[in-house]
Amino acid sequence: MPRGPTMLDPLTIKAALGEVKADLVVKQGTLVNVYTGEILEGIDVAIKASKIVYMGPNASHTVGSETKLIDAEGMYVVPGFIDAHTHIDLYCTPAEQSKAALIHGTTTLFAEPDQLANVLGFEGLKLFAEMIRQLPIKVYMLVPLVCPQDPLFDETHSLKPEEVEEALRWDYVVGLGEVVGWLRLLAGDKDYETKITIAQRIGKIIEGHSAGAKGMKLQAYVAAGINSCHEAINADEALERARLGVHVMVREGSLRQDLANVLPGLIMENINLCAVSLVTDIMDPEDLRELGYMDHVVRKAIELGVDPVRAIMMVTINPARRFRLDHEIGGIGPGKEADLVLLENLREVKVRVTISKGKVAAKDGEVLVEAAPITYPPYAFDTVKVGRAMLPEDFKIKVGKEGEVKVRVMKLMNEAINKLSIEELPVRRGEVKLPPGYLKVAVIDRHWETGKIALGIMEGFGAEVGGLASTLNFDENNLVVLGKLEEDMSIAANRIAELRGGIVIVDGGTVVYELPMPLAGVMSLDSLDSVSRRLKEMNSYLRGKGSKLKKPLNVMAFITFVTLPEIRLCPKGLVDVKQRKLVPLIIED
């Protein structure tokens, strides 16, 4: 499915001249022109099929007897919002997430199917391509490089160079996904070099992820041809990247909220924001339901002092230019894709109407279009392969002595970040005993039926829960179990296998909450509203058990993130991220 340049369409020309009448005309709105930064009053926008054919003061020549008219007087007309970096192959299906996107004015996503690729390999990429093909929004795909995130530690499905090249030539595939392991790249990792070279040879974009890189190492990373990054967490990091020609993507999503730490500093420096976009990275169902989507992100930017027109540009024309697609999307003008949003108020970013692919797709919070149904292949539901039933004995930390023992502890700083802490814990009858506030962690291979399990210790989760298990974690999606009672941990793990993936909470030997995610073990087939409510209930339950975290479930997603400092856990054992090596849980004297 090769994707070529935009082709001349005689119908578009005839419609622009009024020789063929428009299907839809938005009349007399106040237009935010992202090409010039102007606000223009009394503007008509005419649409034929999926294209804009006229933008100006009077589209009466395009109006026929069957042309639908929308009175936009008193409303702002802006391009459809773009999320330039996100992941939508988790929690809910892309079809469910597209509904929330439309309600909140978002018509285009650039998404990387890391979860499906790790669980299903190349078949996962093909499945994702099929899932996004008939959506009422546009989804441009990036081919993941995190399969697995680091082959030293993880054994998920992977993508061969020839598979990467084939996928890069598919329709709506714009490039390679984020290069997470920048230390691997700088060390001359051959797999990275091969796949990046393939992408460069056929003219594709390569997405960055340079968390923690600075100075000479950041320069070397950029020199490899990687020219975007969504990992800046303060203004200094954003400025350093922008000055090197890196397109800076500032996150405000469910897992990270960086706008407040980045944007005010950029405004103070009075830098050109044309190479800055606003992204979510991930927006979970709970936030989509309660906060919104890119409308929420734009609103937050405006609250932080960004001029409303510039904020709109950061989610429209800026990302379109970054992906070399500004001839098609990101603005309102003749020949462009007919993706636009009518706002009741520019500063409050209140979405009234969303037009996507030339159709009125959402109005006043109601979705008016549906994604085409898809039949999922049986193999996508047979992915949680633990290999055996888990026993309480599997979760005991055993040592060959009594008294006390030194251990490596994962000390939580927030939902995503932890620190390595060396501590002495008591041993009774050859088993490490945990004091209050400490929980056991286990990561179990769920890809190859090996029954392989590794144990760790966490401090700072807060919730004194018997057993919490999940198959949704970045990016390997192994079976992660957390808890204080071995019996409850084993019940939770085995229930996950029965559900074919998802999230389970067990207390006192009873399953108190469960959220099945049978599609690749990472996606529910239920509605976004249903999943949102269940996630909210589970997070609330964990807070009620003592967690001070806003979303305790997010901790489960990051336990396995072996490129995020400091200490992580994979089926092979504990990972010291800074040293990029496995380390034992028990420290021998």
C-alpha cells in the first residue's frame, strides 16, 4: 500500500470554481489562520468530499440545493487538532478512543503500536494497520523500535529488518517510532543502526526519546538523524533540544504532565515556537472521559500564558510540518483535508462541532459517525502464555540464612520514577520478611510459556493490597504482580491467565476488582466509558488501601520499563538501568 504525493483532483478544482457544488459550507465563522497567525472574521469554508475547496469571505458560488450549511457566526473555526505522539493500542480499542478524540476536536493522531508489536510481532503491526484503516479520524503509524525495549533483558516478539522495511512502505506509515535506548545507539547497536538506515534510505522520519541525554551525548544522538523528542521535562532541556534543530514535543497526558515545567520558560526566552508541538504520549480512558483530549492540552497551554493562536498552531500546523504533511493537514485552505473544529470560545477551547474527513463527526459531545466493524483474528486472544499455574510458593523470597540480609529495594518517587535503595530486612525460617510499607513484586514471562519469574521488593506504593496483577506494562506487557500476601498474589496471577489479560485486584483470597483485556492482553473490548469507570474504581480502591498516588495502577505499567532509571524488573531479574546490567535482589556480603 505505497503512499504517494497528493494527486490533482479535477473535482476539487471544479468545486472551488462553483461548477460542482460543495457538500458542506461552514458560514461566517471567525477563522484562526495558522499560516499567518491571524484571526479573520466572517469567513466561509466550503468542503467537497474530504477536501476543502474554498476559504474566504463568500462561498455562495459553491452552494447548491443539496449543500449542507453550518452557521458558524460567533464561533471560532480552527484546524482539527493533532496529537503528534501517542499510543492507542492499550486500554481500549482505537475505535473507542477515536470517539473521544472526535468529541474533543482531535482529528489526527501519530501513533506507535508498541504493545501490539511486543505481544504479536509483525502480525501485531498488520493488525494495528487494519484497526486504524476505517476509523473516522486519521491515524498515521510509526513502526516501533521497542520490540523488545532492550534485548539484554526482555524476550518479547521482535521485528526483523525486512519486516520493518515492509511496514515503512505501508499506507499512512510515516517513519520509525521512538529510539528509546539512546545509550544502545551511541554504543553502536547493530539492530538500531540497520533499522534506522533503512528508514533514512527510503526517506522516512525517525522519532526520538532522549530522556536524560545532554551535552555531547545529546549531540551524538541528534547527529544520527533523530530530530524530535517528547522527553524534555523542563525549559532548559527543551531549549537545548530546540537549539539543535530538534522538534520539541511537550507532553501533557496521563503518565506525564510537563507543560507547567516547560512552557513558561520557553515564553520567557521568547523563542520561536514553530518547532514546538503539544502531545499526550498516552491519554487513558479515565482522563479522556473527565479532562478531554487535545482541547484539554491547548487549554492548559493557554492557562500557562501561551497566546491562544500560538497554542492552536502547536497542535495543528506545527506537527503537520514536523511530519512533512502540511500540504495535507494542519491548516484550513483549498486542497487541504477537511478537518476542522468549531469552538464556542477560543481561550476556553470549548468544542461545539468537529468535522473530520469532510463529515460532521461530532456535535455538542455526541459522536455522529462510527468506525467500520472489524473482526479480530483468534491469535490476538491467545497471548497470555504463562506455562503453568502460579503457586504461593513462587512469591516467597528465600535465602539460606537467618537474621538479616541486604536487599535492593525499588523505592517509588512517583508513579513512574523510582530510586535504588540498599536496605537490611529480616529473615525468618529462610524467607525475607517485609515490614509495613513494603510489597513484593514479581514479573512473570507471559510470551513463551516458560514459567519464568523474577522477584523484587517495592517501597512507597502505599496500598497494603493482598495481590494486584496486570499484563499492561511498558513495553513488554509481561505479567506483573504486586502484593503483600503470596496466596493473594497467586490468585491474582492465575485469574489474569483465565481472563487472557487485564488487571486484577485480590484481597483476603477474593477477587475484588477485575478488568479483562483479552485483546493481546492489553485492550478491553468494552466501551471507553465502561473501562474508564472500572479504572477509576480500581484506583480509588487502592487509594483507600493507603496509596497517596493519584493513579496507583500506573505504577504497574512502569515496573518493567528497563530504560527508565533507576531500578526495574524483568523476567530475568532486577535491572540496574544506569549500568545496563542485571543485579541480584540479595546482596551477598
